Amino acid sequence: MVAGCPSLLVPGDHLARGVLRIVEQFDVSAIEATYSSLGRHGYAPRRLLAVWIYASLVGLHHATKVATALKTDLALRLLSGGHAISRSKLNEFRQKHGALFAALIEQTVAMAHRDGLLDPEDLAADSMRLRANASTKAVRTLSRSKKRLAELATVDESALSEEERIAHRAKVDKHRNAVAECEKRDRTSIVTTNPSAALMKFPDGAGLPGHRISTMAAGVKARFIVAVLVTAETNDYGTLESIVEATLKMLSGIGMPPDTRLQVAADAGYCAQADLAYADRVREHIDLLIDGTHDSEGRSRFFDRTRFTIAADGSATCPAGTPMKGPSRHSDGRTMWTGIGCANCPLRSQCTDGRQRSLTANLELDRLRLAMQARMDSADGKKRYGRRIATVEPVYSNIESTMNFRRASSRHEPTIQAEVLLKVLAHNVSRLLAARRLRRVYCLVTAEGLLVWLRSEFPAAL
């Protein structure tokens, strides 16, 4: 009586009631089998799930803060069934049920598909950097460790005291281990306290430990997340295939016909050769548009690659019309040509400040870039790519700004995965609630002028 009844005090149009309605539609039978109504095995799974989804939407991401709010917040108490759930129980539920969150994301996508909210011809891929739960002191970079090893190798150990010698060897071991771990994982950096994190450059310019969250969003208005990947990649290069294949798996799982043609837009972060090659390979059933294939102008005071002509037989001609020597194989696998008679060329000042001009090119990459340029430059391509920013960027705005999720609360990889999946689930629930507030209701006007309200679907009998 003192605390009040949440069912009576929480308004009918409150966000918590909307979350509860969606959660009641979820199939959570996989974990309900472990629940006992006698209370021997904890709280009802739907209650815990509803609490975490609502807490995520209002910016509560730490179990300690959620547990504190459960003591006084009426909306949270409505969702918990009046229970003040402890921090440990909240943490345990989130840690154990990453697979459940992934399955529920698929259920939200299936709901969106059922309600006609999912548009496979309006997909957009992008990623965000999530601050890792780690200190910068735990970061080891490959370049820095190699440099320090070279410096430490010049130290004369015989001139050191026993204490200094022990400290010196500890430093050597630290950097040797860092180099070995970086090479083992094929990374440029590692975080010793968080194996799934890496050093990343954040939008504000800071270099911090972080995780990369890659997503595929569908629809300019709906903006449902249909696929999500959590990695330690420092950029998007070469990751397009992974997120597109995850999208195909999701759409197949919800029953979308396998011959459905997808249209996907990605920004310049995905303009690596592997990404362009994948787009070229699947172009028959997936229309991929990737920005960044146009060379930036004015980057150098000398003639750029476009001023040289490379013939089909592999021969090259310089801007002055003189054939170049080559082709030959460059050390990194690219094709190389060198100029002839550069010393007496009238265009030398615009071409090089050395003795002769050299030209290197990746012919396969050039072919892929030209093919993508042609698709991007078409009127339809520009129109479709123009929708990318309105499809995927608001997703990250919602997660980072509205939900205030900018930093992981755990260092353990399974928990990090579960936490990210929970936030994606919360986002999709918010999109379902937004769409259902705007859904149409059909009515019938009879010959007598009477208004008959029908259900939300148009009757097949009519």
C-alpha cells in the first residue's frame, strides 16, 4: 500500500506496457523449462527479459543500476512483477542467455516481415565502435613492442644491478609476448585484459580499446536490424561478406523466399578489394552498391593514375604519349611500369620530381572499381544509395544517443556478445512499437451509412 500498485499507477500508453506486450508474444519456451512457479529456480524468464529490454531502452546498462532502480521505479516494478531483483540475478540472466537474445532478434525480424515492414530491397550495412571495458594501459601494439624490443636489446645487462636486471627482463618478456600474441591473432594491437578488444580510433580522435559492432539495417522508415556481428576489427575493410552472409541466413530463417533479390548499400569503409570482389561474385542475386570507388582529386601535384593509359595487352602509355617500360611484377604483387625518356619530357614537372616516373597498379582491383563506379553512377544507383544514410545511421544514433550505450560493461567475450545482442533486441522492440502505433485499421461503411470497425487486416471475404 505504501509503495503503490504499479498496475494501477503506470499509464496505459507507457513504454513499459508496450515492451511487456511484445515480450508476451516471444517464444521463450527454451528457457521457461528451467523455471518453477514455486520459486525454486528464480524469477520468471519473461519478467527478467522485459526488465532488461526496458532498462536498455531508457539507458540503464549496468545490473547494479537496474537493481537499484527496481526498488523505486514503478515501470520496472510492473515489468518485474513487483520483485526487487538483485544485481547478481540480473547479471546471471544476461550472461547465460546470449543465444536466447539472438533467437529473439530473429523473432522480431519475423514479426516485421509478417507485418510488411521488412524491405529486402532497402538494406544498408555499417558499423560503430563500442568502447571496451579496459584501460589504455592494457593495450599493446605490434609496432610499439617491436620498437621497444630493439631499444632494450641495446642495453648492457652486465652494467645493471640485480634489481634493474629483473625489471629489464620483465620489460623484454612483456613486449616479446605482445609481439607473439599480435602475430598469432594477425592483429596490429591486443588488449591484455580483454581478448575480444583492440586499439581503435574513435570519432572524437581518441585511441581507445574498443569492439566493432557491424549491422545490417532494413528500410528507411522501419530501420530494423536484421544482422549483427561483434569483432575486434579496426576498420570495415574486408568484412562486407560476413555481414551480408549473416543477413542471408537471417532472412532464410524467417522464411523469406531464397530467390528474393537483395539490394545493399555500403559506404567507403567497405571499398576493399575483397569487398568489391564479393559484390562482383554475387551480383546475380544481390545488388551491392559500395561508395568510395572514385579517386579523390587534388591529392598530389603530379599526374594521377587516370592520366596514364593501360592497354588490354598490359602495355602502358604516359600522359606525354610515350610507351613505358614494363609490365613487371612489384614486390607487393601489383603490376609496375617505369617511364622512358623522362629527363627530356616537357611534362616532367607535372609528372615527377625524380629521375623517372614509375606507375604501379592492381589491375584486378581497377576492374572491380570501374565496374562498381558504373553501377554507382547510374541514375538508379545514386537514388538507391542516397537512402543508405537514412536507413542505417539513425540506428546508431538510437543505440548511442537515445539508449546511451557507448561502453561494454564486461570483459568476457560471451557476456559482451550477449550485451550487444540485448541492445539490438531492444532496438528492434522499439521499432515494432513505433510501427504498431502507426498501423492502419480498416472499417466498412454500409449502404445504410453505418460505420463498422474491422480488424487491422483487410478482410479476404471482401
